[in-house]
Amino acid sequence: MITASWPAARPLIEQPTHARLLQDHLHRTRSQIRRIRRSGRTVRELFFYGTPQLDAATCSALLALADRLLTVGDIDTLREFLHPLIATAPVGMPQ
């Protein structure tokens, strides 16, 4: 959900370096999706967004944000954090 709805999760990231890593990663991911679409093939976006990150620093940035969301402490704050991500996730994303 973090990657599929990007940049909706950007305000939740505390470290600028992490935001930059995710921004760069998602720029590459979305470029790859566009190339496949231009070739006329069907793209399953969620495959790309759900694939584990191989780059350790990018993976660390994603895990840090996931940890922040999972340890927020109360359901109302979690709901507030997740609402913009859910609202901007691609069609077909499990909610």
C-alpha cells in the first residue's frame, strides 16, 4: 500500500533520505510500468508494487515506515495515517 499509493505516504516519512530512496525507487517502477504499457502488454501494477525491494536501503526505508504505521499505538491515528494511502491506491488494491 505504501508504494502503490505513493506519494500519499510521503508526509509519514520522518527521514528525508528515506523519502528520496522511495521516490527514486517508485520513479523507476513507474517508468517500467509505462514501458510495458507502451509495448501493448497488460500490466499488473500490484505485482510491481508488491515485489520485495532488493536494494537494502530502499527496503529499510519501507520497513521503517511500515514499522511506524504498525506501532502507532491507537486505531484512530492509524486510520488517519492510512486514509490517504487507501484513497490513492490503484483500483484492485485490497482494502
